[in-house]
Amino acid sequence: MIPRSNGWPPAHWPETATIRGPEATWDFMLALNEPWEEGSYELMELIGGTEDMTAARVGRHVRGQSSGIAAEFEYWAAVRFRAGKVLRIEWFADRAEALEAVGLRE
């Protein structure tokens, strides 16, 4: 499935440019997964904000293709929906920032 979204990576990520449109989003996701063997994503927490926004904590379990080193990391995403489709995704390292993005506070 091609994400129908614009995305904003966190400021400390090497990829900081805004990603616009389905093709650019798809290309970004492919490039993001390129250095890793097939791994898994885990939806760890889902918090509803406004009617059209949700915050999600996502875990990622990967292994480097070249090094074979296993790694686990997690991040937060604030997701906005319109007409049942993802309109915009913003990524965060911090829970409080993701909650604020969807109109909630800790």
C-alpha cells in the first residue's frame, strides 16, 4: 500500500526534508528500509487525540544487511486522517511532542 501522506521526520534524523505526495513517501519508506534485512514493526501504543488525529508509538526490530547486527528502536508518529486515508504523518522521538501534535497533553 502506498501511504497517502506528507511526512516530517524529527529534526535530529539525517532525513529532515519534508516528504510530499504518495510517490515521495513510498520512495522514502523504501530507502529507510534499504540497509536492513526484513524486520518487523510493532504498534506499541495508540492514543486518540482529536477526531481526525492519532498518536502511535511504533517499535522496530531490525538487523543490518552488511553487519548482521540486531537493533531495536522506537519512535512516535502523529497521524492525521481525512476521509479514511492518512493525510499527514509527523515523526517524533518524544511522547510529549507527539501528544501535543494531536492536541493532547501528558
